[in-house]
Amino acid sequence: MLHPAQRLRLLILGGTADATRLATAIAAEPRIEAVLSFAGRTDNPKPPPIPWRVGGFGGVQGLIDYLRAEGIDRVVDATHPFAAQMSRHAVQACAAAGVPLLALERAPWQAGEGDRWIEVDDLAAAALALGAAPRRVFLGIGRQHLELFAAYPQHAYLVRLVDPPRAALPFPQVEIVIARGPFDRASDRALLEAHRSEMVVAKNAGGDAAVAKIEAARDLGLPVVMVRRPIVPARLAVATVAEVMAWLGHDGAFSERGV
């Protein structure tokens, strides 16, 4: 357990609603000095209630150097489940620097009654799974990797982005919605209906912030092309902010488990 006079220096690798909730909990804990690192995928991230930075570290060695230079005692990986490269770098860098690492990892969504999922391993496979016939497709995948779908211009795409695109999207038929989550089921159902969407493409992010489009697709009986999560190295992982806070205050609170 932390001694009352001891201050723990913490690095949070963020980019999710979970990371923001963790930062809020950390802000109320005076014994922890934390910084939240955003990857920089969003132009104007919502400022957390603790110090924060934007951008990468320069690979594994850059992260090792940062951990040592800043005297980081613990790292929490609260990145998006599809930020696999950052998670792999965190595992390698923390092992090399001797810094304990914990993943705050939400459970993936599971198909339930009424769901029509087509599960694929990556976004390239998702684009192919749309089929040859022209369809009206909602891409709920963010702005990265949209070019994979440009190879299938027969479809009419609806793309939802947090920030306005910096350049024209690579589709002859596209409608763009600029919005920041979390989203609700009724609004996403209305969005899909208004644009006459016939299919939804989603990454299995899990959690509550982005599940509305999956629920809306279920309500409307639409097929969802669901991209499975990428594989990351085994690391200690928990599912809640409360478990992270317990880990920060106690040594050996959890046993090792894979992902």
C-alpha cells in the first residue's frame, strides 16, 4: 500500500471514455501524479482534469526513454482496443524499463438475439464482406483506413467523424456526419433510417460509448460487419476504474491474466 507521504507517478495511455473516467478518479487522489497521453487521432480532445500530452513517443525506445526521464512508477493502458501497436509498445517498454503495466480493457460486445453479425478479422476483410452489389453502408470506424473501402466505389457510404475531414474522402458517393460520442440508441436508429442505411461496419470496441449503432442496427434488422479485435501480448488486465485504483494503491492486488 502507498505510504501517505509517497507520491506515485503514473502514465495513462488514453484515447477512450474509460481513460477519461480514470483521469477523473485520479484527479481526486492527491497521492498520484498522473499524465494522460492522447495518441493525437482527434484534433481537439476533451481536456481531462489532470495534466495531458498529445502524440506518440517515438516507438518502443522512445517510450522507454520517457518512462525513465519522467520517473514513471506505473503505466495504465486505457487505449482503444484497436490501438494494438501502442499496446504492444507499452508491453515491451514497460518490461524493459521495469515499470508495472495494467490494461484497463472493456469486454468486447457479444452478438445476441436479433443481431445479424458478419464477423471478420480486419477492415480489409470488412470491405470485401460488403459484397459486389451496391449497398448503402454506414462506416462507424473513424477516419483511419477509409481508403480500404474506396476500392469498392459501388457502395454509397455514410461516414461519421469526430472532426471534419482534412481532405476530400476517397468515395464517389459519400455523406459525412460530424459528431462526438457517446451516442444513444434512438438517435443512431434515426440516423440509419434517415440515410436509408442497409449495412453497418463496426470495430468491436466494447463498452457503452459506441454501442448505440449496434443496438440501432439490431432494432432495424440490419447486418453488421463486425471487425474482431487485434491480438496484443498477454498483460495484466482489469475491466473497471475501481480495479485500476485498487492496483495503484496496493501491490500484488491481481494475478496475471491474458487478453
